[in-house]
Amino acid sequence: MKTVLLSAVLAAVFGMALPVIAAEQTVTMDIEKMTCALCPLTVRKAMERVDGVQDVEVDFDSKIATVTFDDSKTTADAVAQASTEVGYPATPVRK
């Protein structure tokens, strides 16, 4: 009985995965094909639907979106894809 209990405890202690520490990321994206004042609203709503996105700001004049997201839930490429899928191709600005 002691061996079974000890085995269970060791398996629990050493078999547990270490928690992943999520990091908040902020990325700037170039947005194509925005031609009117409603386009940024469409882009923002599409990006906000991506799980993990915390904040989206879209500037129509500069054709830029600034997106803050939890990198344990999504990626910049996934957020860009959401915009692209609604007709506004987005490209993360790589630094």
C-alpha cells in the first residue's frame, strides 16, 4: 500500500507540467484595403473575436492596427488572419 501511495505522489509531483506563463504582447499591423470610416470598425470587430485578444485600436488615416493579446492563447499571425478573412489583409510589422 505504501508503495502504491508513494508512486502516486511521485507521479503527481514529477508528472505535472509546469504552468505556462502568459505574456501580454502588443503588435502593430499594416492593414490594406481600408477605404471608408466603417472599415476600421470591421477590422476591430474581427480581431476582437480572436480568443486572447485584449485590445484593438485601428487608425484609418495611417492604415495601422495596434493589437494587444495573450500569447498563450493566440499569435499575431492568427489575429492578422482574422482581419484578412473579412477582406482587409493585415500584416504584422516585424521589428
